[in-house]
Amino acid sequence: MSETQESFFTRGNLFLIAVVTLGVILPGVARWYLGNAGYTNLGMIVFALGYAGMVFIVWFGWIRPLDITGPKEQNP
């Protein structure tokens, strides 16, 4: 079997995994520390902004450039 398989762990996929992971973990840790320090509302704002920023980066970098269109009509 000499089939070549492309690795799932390409540079783009690894970067996407890192962005998603850091977009959830870092704001979550910051929210936890702020909550323990008594700044619960500020922690919730930090988490929401961090998560929203991650969603925007994923949309802008990976989803927006996709060409999601149907087949073009062909006139007979």
C-alpha cells in the first residue's frame, strides 16, 4: 500500500487548534483568578471578550475565506 496520506497536523490545523485552545483556556483562567479575587463581573467580561475574540479570529482566518457557493447555472 503505497498510498500517501496527508497528515492532519498541518501548520494551519495546529494554529487553529492553538487559537481555539488558548481562546478558551486563557480567558477561563483569567476569569477564575478574577473571581477568586472578588472581581466576578470583571472576570465574566474578560472571559466573554476573550471568547468573542477567539471566535472572530477563527471566523476571519478560516471561515470567511471559504467559497461556500452552490453550482453555477449553465444555460443550454
